[in-house]
Amino acid sequence: MKWILSLVCSALILYASERYYGVEDLDVREDGTLLETQTKRPANGVGQFFYESGQVKSQTPFKNGLREGVGKTYYESGRLRSETPFVNDKVEGLKKEYYESGVLQTEISFKNDEANGLAKFYYPTGTLQGETPFSKNKANGIAKLYSPSGKLMRSIEFKEGEVVKGLDYDAKGNQKELSVEALSEATR
């Protein structure tokens, strides 16, 4: 009886273990679905890419041939570089990128594969560098840029991705409107 229980437990562990795919193990169908090269069935598991050194470069989970779950990329040192949440093959949720030190570099909310919400950017020290509101993948609202000490240095107003106006702030908080040339340079 014990050996039957042991056999059943072993089978469950093997069945539940995740399948890992290399680039050579996957084909892409015209509709973008990933298929196992040998079986031609939709991929279920984790796709991996590697640096020449053998270190993992990226891991992306798949379910029924579509990205599903949190995809991760890594620096060659092995430290986490980014986390991208996928739902039904689309970016959905808070995407994060990190400096190699591990400090958060950017965070951007996505809905249905488009940037939506407040994107935040950080200095390597972890201090907020800037923030830009997005709607349907376009800057929409007032973007702000901060100094490393946290003082507001610049604000630029966007409407559906187009620049409306911009202001610079001095150390005392006094405003100066940006010229067309300065706005053009600042938004390249």
C-alpha cells in the first residue's frame, strides 16, 4: 500500500512540475500562439533565453501558447532587471524595471497592452525623478520632473500625447514658462 501511495505522489509531482522551453523548442503560429516544436501543441510552461555565459536572460510563462503570468528579465549578474505581468498575451498590471543595484527604476501601469495611469521614474538612489500620467499609451495630464533632492524642477502638460505647455521652477519655486524650442527639446 505504501508503494502505491509513493507512486501516486511521484506521478503528481512530475505532472505538476513546470516545463521549460528554449528558443529551439518553440514555433510561432501566424496568430502569435507559441507551439511546441515537436508536438505542435500550444506551449504550457516557461520560455527561457540565456546569455552566452549560461546565465538566465529572461523567463516568460505561457498557458495555451499565450503569455500568462509575470515575465522576468535579468542582468547577466543574475539580478532582476524587469517584471512584466501578462494576461491572455497582453501586458496587464504594473510593469517594473530595476537598476542592477536592485533599486526600482520605473513603474508603469498597463491595461490591455497600453500604458494607463501614472508612470513613475526613479533616480538610482530610489528618489522619485519624474512622473507622467498616461491614457491609452499617450501622455495625458501634467508630467513632473524632480531634482535628486525632491524639488519640482519642471512640469509639462500633455493632452492625448501632444504638448500643451511647460514650466520650469527655480530653487525658490518660482515658475518660468518654457519656450517652444525648450519644450521641443524636453520632449524628444
